[in-house]
Amino acid sequence: MTITLSLFGIYREFDTSGQIKLVVDDNAAVADVRHAWLAYGQSNWPEFPSDLAAKSAFASQTSLLRDGDRLPSDGLMAVLPPVSGG
């Protein structure tokens, strides 16, 4: 399955198109996308913040996703870096 992963926050600095494609197994869960995302970032971007990426949230078009959740059938997801505010 091909996932179109939209990039937000700091991740837009790594790819100005705002999206990347990841290929995962058809039976994959969000945790598998997280693993593919980390591997992609580490191999393509020398300044990729792996520690930050490991804590990032994933979302479908309608909801936040947990690592055990199945992937959206449309293959559209977003990765959201952790944020803090005050």
C-alpha cells in the first residue's frame, strides 16, 4: 500500500512539496508507517530529528491515529510534530 504522508511543522523544512510517499504492507498499522517514516527521514535528510519524529502524531483526514490502528483505506495521512505552547 502506498501512503501519501503530508508533512507539517518542522517537517516541511525537509521537503518543500509538503508530502512524501511511503510504501508499507497492505496489512500495515500506523506503527509500520511510523517505522517507515523514521527510516525514510534518516536515509534522506541528514538533519532529520529522529527523536522528535518518534514522538510525532499521525492522523487521517478525520482523526488522530494510534500506533495499533489500521491505515486509512484512501492512503492519506499526516505527520504532526509534537508542539508545546503557553
